[in-house]
Amino acid sequence: MTIGSNIKKLREAKGLSIYMLAKLTGVAQSNLWEIENGKRIGHPKTWKKLADFFGLEKPDDLFNPDLIDEIVKKIKEE
């Protein structure tokens, strides 16, 4: 799994479009699309914004598919 697929899983679990995630995090919509579609991995500052939004302890957690799956499960249970 890539960081892009992990971000997409989190975004979809929250019921957000790329547009809404961009608005809520301040990350450009085009950057999010490129990251989610494997065109780029993004910048550490972008990872930080996304990690903060999704309540992750650190940006590196975006690269941990097991943790992402656990968080997605919790989101869906809410």
C-alpha cells in the first residue's frame, strides 16, 4: 500500500471528497489527487497537515497500512 491509498481510505471513511479534504486541510486539491493516484508522494509539510487532520500522532503514520486500517475501522464504527 502507498501513502496515497492510505489517505484515500481515510478520506473516504470520513465521507469526504478530495475537494472537501483540500478545503479542510489547506492542501491543494490537485496535490491530493496526485498523491492519491500515485503520481507523487507529496511533501513532508503536506503529510503533517493530513496527519494532524486525521488525528495521527506523526506524519509517518500515513505510511502504516495496519494503523490506517485500524483507524478506518474505528471511523466506520462511530
